[in-house]
Amino acid sequence: MLSMHRQNGRIIQQFKTSKTIRSFTQTANQSEVIAVWIFNRHGDRTPGQSLVEDSYRDEESAFWRTKIPPIDRTHYDMLSEIFPAVIHPNNNCGQFLDAGSESEPYGFLTWKGMQQLYDKGRMIGQRYRPENEEPFTDHWHIQAYSTNYLRTVKSLQCFLDGLFSDGHHFAGYSENGYFYEHVDPESYLQSNHIPKVEILVRDPKDETLNRFDTAPDVMKRLVQDVVKTPDFVDQDAKAAPLAARLSNYIPGLIRLRSPHGSPSTINWIHATDHIICRSSHNVPLNAFSQLENNQDAEKILQSMKHATMAHLATRFRYWYKSPTLLAEMMLSLLTDVYEKMIYYANMNFEDKGVRKPFNIYSCHDVTILALLYSIDAAFLTTSDDYQRHYLSTKLQQDTFERLYYWPDYACTLAIELSKVQLKGKEDEFLIKFLLDGQVVRTITSLRRGQDVITLSDFRDLIKNMIARAT
């Protein structure tokens, strides 16, 4: 935890020098967004692993190849002309972690996933497009970051393509397929007048998006600490019969065990992956097996779908409710965002040529989920959490969404920093969280009946995270 201690010293020093932000219950003259952070999960992809018997692997692999761009990377090269990826040489020697020929077609972004991010980029572009028809990049200073995966980089490229789109491109799905599927790379590049944006894949020591990649040994130890707790053991043991039934129908689960050693034994990420990827492309769960076209077997598998996804979410709820694990996953990221907020709050964006920061990150479901837990997103809280935070409002029930939420492909978590001008008062700075365009209330904002928190609230989130972890 030495890295955390070094971070903490810097954070605490920043707390001592930052000014106190008053209550925001005053009447505001006007408000403007002065900085944005966008966190995107990558788009729809093929399964990370083949879970079928060896005799069916070629058939399954051939099917998934029809769902992804050609392995020659023609479309990646096309998008890289506009949005080149710059991979730090210390990050896997400057190579993607997931793009070896031996892994193709598994774990690759699909045509559908490319479309999802293009459409999401267009949606975000509409929200933040300057009102005076000023070019987007004249108003916003865009910085783009990705984890070191071909699927996250390509997702971000498609997002940026949609962000700058003027609406003339084909959007959505038709009977002819997805937009990029019918693009001629050469003519597409000639017709595009989009500003060039580099996508940075950072040195692992500076990477904040996925500690499971950059500190795997630390994260594995912290996960195993959770896995050993009596509550987790009891909860996971209840899923052992479900795991056994799944293994009867999905043979690959027998050979791909959980790396953390838990009572249920199977790798729940792979099990859920198998279900989500096939469902996304309307593929029967028992396809490419001896049970293909067996309707009874398919019904049994479908009946286990929600329970499988729910148990994966339950496991991660236990992990992210561990203060030490959550701090290891999110502390550097939140600190980076907070320090930039303090810096931006002291900038004068009315000066000529000064653009507002627009930071975009392409990441994973585990990143989005950890972010939501780290800000105390109210929609993830349970009745126990309400009691712990002394909230007067009581939950009628712990709904399925609260207990088992999981980020969808291409979901977007936005953080907005707004400057609020108050009548006869000093400006204030407020923070709003939006998940796919919908406001996310935190425990703090819920307690006040507001949709926003202050800079000092955000600072306190970090301080409390440090306190709980140490």
C-alpha cells in the first residue's frame, strides 16, 4: 500500500490549501458547465473465452468472426488516421493486451459495439455542443484516454467519430447491418473533416482506470481477503448448486475455474459473459453443443440467466464494499479528478483562446461500477446503507436493480463541474453525475434533496475513503 500512502500525502496537502465551498442553497443567477469527465464502458464484444467443447470450437469461432471487423484491422487503421492511439512503451511493450492472433475472435469489439459507441458519441455531442455554433474543439479542450485493449481504444475512436459527427452519417441498425460494416475506409477518410485527437494509453504507473490490470497481484490479494470472510463464503456457497447446473450445460466452466478460490468454484465473469454475448446477438445459449436445438435444455439455461448475472453482481458488491479494495481501485482516479477540479475552478475561461476541459476515458464495467460505489451512488444503496448513513427516508424494498446492477455495454458515466454565479456572492462550483444522461444522486445529495454535490463534498468522499481504508 506504499503507493496509496504517497497519494494520501498529496491529497491531504491539497485539502489544507483548498478553499472552503459554502452551501449551495443560495439563489443562482446562472450556471455553466466548465469541465466534463466522460467514462465509457467499451461496446458490445464477443465472449472473452470459448466455453464450448473442443469439437465445436471451430464452428463457434467462425460464427463470432462474422460479428467483428476483419482481422487485418482495416477499420482500426481507418479510425487511427483520425484518432491515433499512442501506447506508452512501458505498457505491455507498446502492444495491446488483447489483440494477439491467438485470441481472435474472442474479446473483440463487434460491429454492433462500434455502432453503440458512435451513437453514444453523437448523444454526448448534442448535450455539450456549444450554443453559438462554435466548433466543438474551439470550445472544449479534448483529452482522450483508454486502457490498453484494442476493444477499448476502438470504442473510443467510434465515440469520438460520433462526437464530431454532423449527423449526415448513417446511425443505428438496419436490415443491411451496422454503419461501419458498409464503410469504404478510403472514401470515408476522404469525406471526413474531423479534428485529429490522440488517444493516450498511459504508463501503468500513471494509469487510473483499471487496477486489476496495473496492480494484479495487489488486487488479487485484496479480493482473496474478501473471499475468505464468513459472509462472502456463506453467500457464495449458496450459489454452488447454480454453478454445478451451469457447468453441466457449459463445459468450459469446468476448466476455467475462479482464480480466487471460492465455494462456488466457477469463473462467474466467464459464465455471465457467455450469456450476455449470446443474448446480445440472439444466439441460443446451448448453440454449438450436443444440446443445440434441444428446446428443453435451452429453457433450463434461460431460466438460470438472471440468477447467474445477479450472483456476479453480488460478488462485486462484496468486493467494492471492502474499503481497502475500493480505495485501491479508485483512490488515484478520484484524486486526479479532484485536483483537476480545483485547478479548473481557478481558471478564467473568459480569456480569449482558453478552452474548457473535456476528458474522455474508455474503460470497463468494473471501472464504471467501482466509480458508482466510490461516490456512494444512492441507487446502489440498500436499506442497511440507509441506516448506516442515518437517512430518514426508508426503502420499501431492496429492488433487483439496487442489489444486482451491472453496467451495460457502452454505458456512460459523466461528471460535470459547473460554476454557479450567486447574487452578490462569490462563485460556487457544483458537481453533477449522470449515468446515460440520467442524474445519479449520491447519498450526500439525497440527504439534502439535491441533484448535485459541492467540491468540498467530493473532497470528503476521498477523505472518508482514505479513513475507512486505513
